[in-house]
Amino acid sequence: MPAFGPISRRDFIAALRAAGFVGPYSGGRHQFMIRGEVRLRIPNPHEGDVGRDFLSRLLRQAGISREEWERL
């Protein structure tokens, strides 16, 4: 569903929920979401859209491939 490119924080969180993550929960400086043993920090809501390079790094940390991301 989501294209591999800039995405709003709201859409990013919705896609992570579709991938099995729960949250977001409040953390220190950033909120985070959890799936199994993976704890993924969510970008700050005041920074604007999540860019392509940053999205790639976040998906790698989350253990989500680009193909899986585009199927969500």
C-alpha cells in the first residue's frame, strides 16, 4: 500500500500497525512501537514527513523488507 518514499508520520504509524507493531508508547525523547523483541523509535512529529533514506533505515531496524512494506 504505501509507496517507498516520503510518508507522513501518521501514515507511517498506520503501516507499522498493519505490519504487526503495537503502540506508539511514550519514551524518553521519542515514542516507540513494539513487535515481538523489536523496539522501533518513531520520528518526532514536528520534523515533517519521513524521507526516503530515513524510511529505509527505519524499515531495516524494524526487520521489514521493501517488498513487504509495499504490500502493506
